[in-house]
Amino acid sequence: ASELGAKTAAATLVEAGADGRAHPVTRYGPLYIACYHGHLDIAQLLLTHFPESVQQETVEKWLPLHAACIGGHPALVTLLLDYPYPEHLLSVYTDVTGKWQYRFAFDVNARDASGQTALYVACTLGNAAVVDAILSHTVPVYQ
């Protein structure tokens, strides 16, 4: 359902008790797949029911944010960055200088197995709209 964009099927599965767990080998979860394929409505549905799935890494250490960047979907990048995650999912992350910290549901500067951030991926793929979506997102920082 996440791959094909079948919102009715996805909603029916969620209502029937399906969960947002990732595949045991690839670690690709429904949210990651929806983000990669550009299915905004399904990603919204999955975040509503399984907000913790935004933290699921694949075997390549990609997050759903990486998937939205790889797939070239700025609206999904915006959804993932602006979604009102529950307080219990927020963690403290420190920038590379060690000077600044921020609270968020996932590390927006997370690096994949090759050391690439989602922003790097978006720049490498030359998708200006995705780069703009990432750079327009701000979070409060503190020392």
C-alpha cells in the first residue's frame, strides 16, 4: 500500500491492526517506502499512527528523510520536518562543532552508511526544491 500509493488500503490495514514495523532484513518500513515514492497522504497517515517510524533506519542507515530526498519530494521533506511529533519522541542532538544542541524526533544531520546527510543527497541529486525545503526548516537551538 505504501509503495503503490493505495491510501484506502493503507488506512484499512492500519485500522485492522497493522503496524509500522520495518522489514527484518532491509529495514525498509512503510513510512520510508511512502516517502521514497512520494505518497504524501500515506506518509501523513503513517505519521499519525506510528510517529516513531520517522526514526527507523534502513540497513543503509537511511531515514525517511533520506528517502524523501532521494525520491525528490519536497512536500514530504516539509512534512517530516514540520510534523508535530509527540514529546516522548524528541531527543537532544548536538551539531558537529559540539557547541549547539537542538531537540527533534530524529537527527536531521544523520549520516547514512556512506557518510551522507539528507541535505548532501539532495544537493548531489541537484534537486533545488528539496534543498530549499531542508534549508527552510529551523529548530530552536541552545548551548
